[in-house]
Amino acid sequence: MKAWRPRVRRLLAVSLTCMALMGLSLAQTASVPDLHPLTLAPNGLWWDPSEQQLYLTDDVGNRLVVWRDGALTGRSLTLPPAPASGAGLGQLAREPGGRWWVTRFGFGKDGSVLTISPDGAPLALSGLSPQRRRIAVQVVDAGRVLIGWFVKDIAGGVSLLTLGKDGQATEADVVEGLVKPAGVVLAGDHLLVADQGTGRLLSFPWRPQTSGRPQDASAGRVVARWDPDAGIDLMVADSRGTLYIGARAGFLDAVSSTGEVRRLVSGLQPLRGVALDEAGRRLMVVELGRPTGHGPALRVLPLD
């Protein structure tokens, strides 16, 4: 019975050595995250539990694509034409009724918010400031979303966007004084914001029907901190309030509702969008391409 144990130890040592050579380290995860190369330029992710499939933004095709059972399905959703500055697609989110919301970064001149109706009709909303670089989007209810935006070296905040008739939108700021809010999540009666520019995860009281002056970033409760150079980015929450957040530095962290930060994996290439299949107990994260590494990919990480 004991004869197999040294061999298992040797195999484990070899596996850990290989991981170290790749720069990959794990903490409290079930296994090495699976690597699925992608022949597109992904950024945002959205897992649809009813359809059991993943939606990704694609800057190359200016579209949404569908991934299921380890591969792209070949199905795509059309978005409004991209401006001269490029597609610049950010996060995506879906209302229970089927409407899609997608942010367009815009690089300081073409910032926008896009929708796709349940019947597949794409629309670029009007009435919004094109100078705002838009990244995060979080559905509030039918026709309303929260948007994370910033104007480089000037201002950043979170706004409540309301969809009106004929694609006209209105935008009211609910948080101001941020630097670069890359991630926005609603968790119960709290609005959580990942401010990439300061490396802080901030919590604000959320009152969807309250009007008046926006809350200042200084009033936010600091839930967790990272080095600003790490580049915390898009995030997703589970039903228990745990947040999962990736970073440009190549790590993926879990943050509990009490602010405890747990490193799930590190040593990856820069990360962007994160999606959660809560029933399947797995995370999916976009890994950007790197000239000295591999091209764009989707990582799938089992959760314990």
C-alpha cells in the first residue's frame, strides 16, 4: 500500500516545478485553470445560467460571440458599427427580459453605451457624453444600468443610465471623485466599485430611487486594497456576496463580504473580464495576449 506514495510525491513535485517554470501559482483552487486559446480580441464576459453558455465581446469583429462546452459555437450578435477609434468594447450585461448592454470605451472621443434588443436589433444610445471612457456596466432593472466611466486625468465616477424613447438616454452621476472605476457590482443595498486608479474596492450605500447630489469617493468604505500598479479590473459577485476580481498583474482574487482577500491564482497574463458559473462552481476569465507568451485566451478555473 505504501509503495505508490513516493511515486505520487515525485509526480506532484514535477507538476509543481512545471507550474513554477510557467510562473503559475495556485492558492485554494482545485486545479490549474484550463487554457482555451481564442482567435478574437475578447474583453467582457457574461455567463447565462439558463442557456448554460458564455457570451464574450470581440473587438476584432465588433460583436458578441458565444462559447459553450469548451469552444466557440459560431453564433454571434451584431453590434452598431464601430467608430474610427475602434470597437473598444468593455463589459456586457443582460437584463432578465433579454436586452443586452455593452460599453464602448471610446478613447476620449467615442465613449458610448450599446444595446441589443431581445429580437437582436443593435442600437447605439444617444444623449451621452462621448468624452467619457466607459468600462463597467451593471443592470439595475429594466431599462436602467450603472456605468463606470472616467475622463483621463480629469474625473471618474459611476452614473445611473436610464433608457428613454428612440434610443435616447439620460445619465445621472451617483458617485464622483473616482479615478478609473473599472468594476461595478450591486450587492444587496451596497454599490461596490473597483477603482483601478487607486487600487481600492469601495462600498457605497445604494438607494436606487434617491435623487440629489452624487456621493463622493471619499465617503466610500474601503473594503480591500491592492497596489494601484496591479490594475484591478472587471469583477463579478456570487449570491453570497463574494466578489471575484482579476487584474492586469495576472492574478485572480476572491473578496469576501467582510473584506477578506484570498488569492485564487497568479502568474497569468493580464486579465480582464470575469464570469461566474455558480451552479457549476467555476470561474471564467479573459487572459489577454502577450508577445512573449500566448495569444488571447479564456481561462476556466474550478472552485472548491
